[in-house]
Amino acid sequence: MKKKILRIAICLMVVTFTLSVIPVYSAAQDNKININTAGVEDLMKLKKIGPAIAALIIEYRTANGPFKNIEDIKNVKGIGEKTFELIKDNLTVGTLPE
């Protein structure tokens, strides 16, 4: 339990630091959330995504680079098939550079 709380605290610190250094871009594209540019507030607009999972999404993309497709979000701990099915129609990765 203590490890989980510590991990969430670290994730929130990473998000806070990221938001203070990098400008937050509007994530809407055809009413979809761009998971490569969305900040915590935009990610929390998705069903079943709270601040902890939003922080994990940002942590994952910071560590691994941009998501190549929306299915890649299932690599984030806490996002399984059921959650993905609820949010997939509201996700985009935008246009990725080649």
C-alpha cells in the first residue's frame, strides 16, 4: 500500500513539474483527446480516468515517446481492455512526424 501511494505521489510530482515547464496544448481534435499532447485536466475528461491514471499516461509517454496509435494506451498500468473500450472513440494520437 505504501509503495502504491509513493508511486502515485511521484507521478503527481512528475505531472506538476511537466506542467510547469512545458506549455499545455489544447487536446481537442474533432472532440477527441490527443493522448500525445493532453494535460491532466484534458485526460480526466475521459471516462474512468482520474488524476492518478492521467499522471501515469503522461509518465508513460514521457518515458516511452509519443503513442503511435490509440491502442498503445493499454500499455499504461491501470488501463485495461474494459477502460479502453469506454474511451477509444474519444482518443486520437494526432499527426505523428515521420
